[in-house]
Amino acid sequence: AQPPLGFFDPLGLVADGNESNFDRLRYVEIKHGRIAMLAVVGYLITEAGIRLPGNIAIDGTKFADIPSGFAAVSAVPGAGLLQL
């Protein structure tokens, strides 16, 4: 618990007082936060124009040919979208 709020559980996820459940939820929240930070770094690197070398598909499409952001969805070959 942290001041000034004390124990903050607005959804009542650990209202039963189960400490192991609380520890697991805390661990999972930290894990997802770290994954989100890595995703932001990946987006920023791609937006800066840094791409992997080589081809993304057998047809010769290069990583550098794929645009940033949501425009990449329409530029990725169909087999690549199926892998996502």
C-alpha cells in the first residue's frame, strides 16, 4: 500500500486478501508494462527509418519497402499477414 491512497483496488480483484494472487497480478502488470515499452521503442526505431537488411518475402519485397505505422498492414505480403 502506498500513501496517500493506501491499498487501491477499484475492481476488487484481490478483495479476498489472497497475497499470492496479488503478487501474481503485480508481476503480470510489470511484465506487460515492459513489453509495452519495448513495443514503443520498436515503433520509434521503425519510424526513424531503421530497417532490417534483406527480404521479407520470397518475391523480393525488402524490409525497407514496408512503410511505418498502419500503412504497413497493406504492404506486407499475404503470407506474412497470416503469420501475425
